[in-house]
Amino acid sequence: MDRAEKRKLRQGRVRRKVRGTDQRPRLSVFRSLHHIYVQVISDESGRTLASASTTLKEIGADLTSRRGMGAAKAVGQAIASRCRERGIGEVIFDRNGFLYHGRVKALAEAAREAGLKF
């Protein structure tokens, strides 16, 4: 079993328990080698309510690198501000099969510091 298959198994275990509602949507994180992406999803209505990533010009413009911890913190702050604009104050964190460590942890902590509740 390779790394991607193992992540899919972990993702399935988490997804069985974690469901996003309209009142408390799911904050899903995906990280690749070059970028980090985050979406706020309502599983009840099947819609993405907010999103942010290092590929966006307004987030990546002031970063020296779009890969590291600094980029993850910038994305965490951006998603928190976008959630506030849409009236979302509380979310369920979905690490999407990735370990809560490094960039994923930095994104979550930055979103918490910016006022988003998990």
C-alpha cells in the first residue's frame, strides 16, 4: 500500500465522523508539495461556502515562498477573514488524512488566532 492509499484510508475514517452542517461547516485542508488549499464546506447543502489557497494572488503576493509555514499561516488568516465576512464563526476541522503537524497545524493555529472557532 503506497502513501496515497494510506491517506485515503485515514481520510475515510475521519470523514465517517466529521460532517459539516450549515451552522457549523467543515474546514477541509489539502496540501501538496507546492501549495496549501482550504475550503469551508456544508455537507448538508453540498456547497463550498468559502475557500483560500496559496495560488490566489492576494495571498501569495506578499509571500517569499508559497510552500512553507508562513504561507500556511497566511492562508489560515485569509480563510478566517473570509468566514467572518460570510457570518461563519465556528467550523469543524477536517485534516483530510494529513497529520496534524507542520503546515496543517500552522494553518489551524493561524485560523484560531484570527478568530475562527474549532
